[in-house]
Amino acid sequence: MSMWWWMKARRTHSVVLSGLAISLLLSLTIGSEEVELPSLVSGMQQAVLTMFVPIPLVAALMVSLESRLPGIEASSVRRVGGWDALLVSATVGFWFALAAVSGSGVVAASARNAAFLAGLMLLARPWVGEAAVMVPVAWTMVVVAFNRRPAPDPEPWTILPEPASAPHAALAAAVLFGIGISSVMFISKDKS
Amino acid sequence: MKFKTRLRSSFAVKSSPFLLGLVLFYYLGDAGPPPQNYGHAPTVVSFPLFYLCAFAYAAASALAAWESGSIRKFGVWHWAPQRSRYRIAAESLMPVVLVSWSMLVLPVSLALVETSTLPTLASLGPLFEAMVLCVAHAVIGFAVGLYLPRSVSAPVLAVTTWIVIAFTISLDPPWLRQISGLCFEYLMFGEALTFSALWPPILLAGGVALAVAVLWMKNRFVAIPVALAILLTGVVVSYNEVKDRGYFPPMATGVTELSCAQSPGGTEVCMPKVTASALPRVARTSQSVLADLRSAGVERSPRLITDSLADGRYLRPSTDRVWRIPLTRAAAQNGERFQIVIAAVGFTCARPDPVLRRAVLEWVAGVTHTEREWQQAKARVEQERSSADAAATSMVQGVHRKTKAQQAKWFEESVHASCRRDG
């Protein structure tokens, strides 16, 4: 029974679903486009929009995780960390499923980026609270500023502009997502 | 809340180490003063702004959205009817505006110090424009943050403001970049943006900002029509101003101090003060060229020989009386004599008959003792032609390996790109 108050408190229906819908729509429509942005080294850099399309989703996940019933959740009777982790995994998992169904490399790359950025955000959350939602944005800015090579073959540390087939980017996304998810499960400090 | 307390607790100030750090790294990378700026203040000021202004607007709108999201979250906006909403907004936007301003002022000051350039009023125009736009974007961000949770509005505004404004550099029609608030990248020597380059972006973003701010009035019946009128005026007037523009914003040229030398024949020779170290030599050379011509029976008596460096990108043709020559560039390679000779010939059209042109130049080179320079100039043209041929051949070989659709795309893009720099 207690799952219902959790779903309502997290606003899963309205917030997470709309965040996911917007991100998916963006990745399906404009995900493969490139934009030219001022960059540190080469003057201008072609940045693929797959880097940015997960932002609405990670923002929605943060809103959802921050909508809570502090009193009930503080009592250790109900453990919501597992459900939170499930919510995040299911959302990102749905994106991967869509990528598999559509067979599109662009959707797969943006799903991987969603996992990477969500992991990064959840990792920062125990320290900075809700402001962790800006960490994915900061990462995209750092990538555009410092990456010295254009999109099909960017510098390895950047992760986001890598094509879906890059094994190290997939690994990095999996590891960060894993750490992020475990921090949701085990660190339930209410910091805001 | 006291000002200091407000600053310390503000999210904007807490994120400033990251933002200013990124600005600093940009500055140390590409966004430092461009090479060959000759200490021209408009160039030195505008170059870092191009890299950083979209970024500062993004920071302003995102941080403002975060502030107003917090205000909404803690009920200040709706539960404090006795306090002026404008006062609340102004107080919470103060740190946001200060942080975004420092993202602009820091790199500009560094560039001015590094090149030991004194800023002029004209050179600071783009900086003031960008600072006003920071305020406008902060107000817009604040308004968005009142309606959306801050975890959504802040990251989404940061990314969209940044991408949309920075992206206008590669969009056609070109007026988009003239109205978006993206700072113009590269002013050449002698150029400075005029006021008409600066106000359309301010009117557009400022109009939107003012319109949303009017909506905070408690009297909705007045607020909505007034806001609509302001919004519409801003959009229409700014669009009308920029809609016919090319890639370059309106700019003044010759914005620099000249040093001039009067020579006995009544000809004045002028070069920009900052590059005038060669002026005495150039003045002597022009006198000697005119004397050589006179003894060959050719009379040329210009009133003024001036450096076309100060004309920026819009080179103006020479006339009988006023010769515009790239004196600084030529003097740097000790090539001013031949440049003055070419100006003295004074062809009256852009593309003279090739045979006559060569014959005329060969004769005049003999008269003025510049045969060596004339041979070098011919060799250079030959060299450029053959290396352009080689580059084109290898480029086309690469293109032939692409698919049919890619080749067609390359063709259209190249046709466009080959004239893009002409403005």
C-alpha cells in the first residue's frame, strides 16, 4: 500500500513521464543535429545535440526525487531508497529499450548519455543536494570548452559526444550510473 | 537580509568558482586577445566577449531561475503581499547579475591588461551591451523560475539560452546573429561597432524582460495589454532594424589616431599612431617614388597617402588625390616602396586588362627601381595559383569518395562558404 503515497509524493506520473517524453522526443527529432558553439581550442566546435537531450529527463528525475514527504521517509519503517533507485533505472531503461527497438545509434547514444548524466547527478546529490541538477549542465559546458576533437572521434574523457558504439563510454556510463543508483539506495539524507 | 548575507547565501555566488574558472580557461585558450590586434581597443574588448557572452547570458538566466524557484518554494512571492515584488526580484537578482557581469568584465579586463591597451568609450560599447543583456536574461529566467520547479527551469534555461544564442553564428538568415545578442567575434583594426549594432538585441531581449516584469503588477487588467504592447514593439522594431543586414553588424572605420608627416611636395603621409614607427621612412620613400616618376615625365601629386589598415575590412578605393595603401603591412616587410608605386599607377577599374596591366607595371617598376619586387610579386601569384590548384585537386579527390547525396550537400555548402567572408 505504501507504494502509492510514494508514487504520488514523487509525482512520477506528471513529472518523470513528461521529462522522459520531452527528452525522447528531442533525441528522436533533433538528436543527430550538430550545433556550432564557441570552444576553447579549435575556435568553434560542432557539438552533437545528443549531448544535451538528456537534460530535461535528469531535471525531471531531480524534481521527482526532491518531492518527498520528509516525515514519513525519515522513519526507517518504510524504505523508499529501493523504489527511488527502481524509478531512475526504469526511466533510463525505457530509453535504452526504445533505442533497441528503433535500432537508432543516435537514440542509443543519447540513452547512454542519460545514464551517464543521471549517474553524475546522483553522485553529486549527497554533497550538494538539489543543486546537483546543475552538474550535468556543467559537464556539457566543460566538454564543449575543452574537447579538442570533433564529434565522431572526440577525446575519450568527454564521453557525451562519443558514438553509441564506443565501449569505454558505455562502461563509464554504466559505472557512474551504478554508483549514482547505489547512492540513491543507501544514502537517504534529506539535504536541500 | 543584509547585502553581505545575501551574497554569501546566494546560489549564484556559490557557483561562481566554476563559472569564473571556466571563463578563465576560455581566456587562456582561444578567447585571449587575438594576434595582430595592434592594441586596438575595440578588437581587444570584443574578442573575449564573443566566446563568453552567450555563456554569461545562460548563467544569468539559469541562476535567476534558481533564485526565483527558491522564492516560490519558500512562499515569499505569494505570501508577502505587503512587499513590492520588484523589490524582491531586484534583491534576489543582484548577486546573479553581479556574477554574470564578472564573467564578462574579468576576461575583458585581462585582455586589456595583457595588451596594455587603454579602453575607449567606443570599444566598451559591446561590453555594456552584453551587461544589459545579462540583466534582461536574468529577469526572463526569474520569470520562468516562478512557474517551474527550479530543478527544471535552471538546467533547461542554461542549456537552451546558451545553445540558441551561440548557435545563431552558424544560422542563416544572417540577421539572426545580429539580434540574438551574440557578440560580434572579430573587429579588425580601425573598426568599432556603432550604436545601431548594439541596440536591436537589447530591444528584443529587454522588451521580453520588461514585458514579463510588467506582468508582476497586481493589476492584471492593466498589466497584460501593456506587456503585450512592449513585447510587440520590441520584436517588430528590432526585427525591422536588422532584417536586411548581412553577416557583419554596422561598424565605423578609421576609429584610431593617426600620425602624419608633411613632406615638401605638399603630400601628407599618415599611419596609425600605434604602428607609426616606420612613418619617417615611409614618408621619405613616397617622396622618392614621386621624384622618380617626375624625372620619367609622369606627374603624380597626391594630397594624402594614408594607411588602409585603419579602414578595416571595407577597403576603400584610392583616388587621384588620396591614396589608400596597406602601409603598415608593407613596411613590416620593407615592401612599402612597391605598394606606393602600384598606388601611383592608379588603375581606374578593379580588373584592368591583364596584358596592359603587366606591361604598365613592368615599365613603372623599371622607372622606380622596383624590378626585384615586381618579379617577386609575379612569382608569388604563380606560387599561389599552383598551390591552390594542388589543394583543390586533393579536395575533389576526397569528395569523389563520398556518396552522391553527400557530394551534392558538399557542393551546395561550398558554393555558399566560398563567398561567406565577403559579408
